[in-house]
Amino acid sequence: RMAGSRRGKRESGASCACPSGEVRVSTAGGPPEEPFVAVLRPSTASAGIARELTVSRAHEWGVEALADDLALVVTELVANAVRHGGTDIEVRLFPLGDGVRLEVADSSTRPLRPRPATMMDEGGRGLLLVDALSTRYGVEAERNGKLVWAELQPEATG
């Protein structure tokens, strides 16, 4: 149950340098250890907004050691959702002891297909990055789209 939502603000009251109307942030209410949810528009600004909010939450949860890896993973997953989904994107973060579960959901039913990248390709390596930085990750079909998730723990970081 969502306790509330604000545009361009985190529930903790700290402001986000988010463009107006690009993000709607909600938490389940209560302490900062609660799950965190942000709904983003499918725009080029979305990955940066998700990165800023994710890193901020990692610091609030005391898992600063994961902040850089979380930033890379959320950037890749949100950028993929913008590029290939084209629908609003929901970013969810859940504390996992000394780690974090990150979920990115969109309304696209288009399957996630990792593809081999050649030396000349500018893209195509994102899921390899997610795999390398995550303890585990996966994709699940949802009733109205798909959910890509990754779990990061301190032992999985470089």
C-alpha cells in the first residue's frame, strides 16, 4: 500500500534534481528501510533520474559500498526500458540485509533478448554488465508487461 506520492521529490523530503513531471516517487510509508518505488516517464532523462534516486536510497540504507554498482545496473535497465519498451517505467528497490533488490518494470510484453555484441557495436553489452555486477538477475512476465530484476550483495562487487 502506497502511503503517498510526490512529483520530483523523494518521500524523505530531500529534493531530487528531477525535471518536473518526469518522476513520481512513492514509498510504502514508515522508516527508510521500507521498499522504494519511482514511476518514470519513458524519456532520455529517466536513466539519470533513476540513478540519482537509487544512489540516494543506497546511502540512506547504509549500503554505500553498492552505490556505484547499483547506479550502473539501474541505468542499464531503465535505459533498456526506455529504448525498447516506450512505456512508463516503475523502479522498485527493496533492502536485502546488506544488499539490495532492484526491479524495473514496464508495460511492454516484448521479451528481453541478450544479443552478442561485436567489437564495432556501440551497444548490446548491458545485460553482460548487469550479470557481472549482480549476485543474480532475471526477467519475469507480468500481467501487463515485464519485470527485470537484479540482486546485489557486497560480495558480488569488485
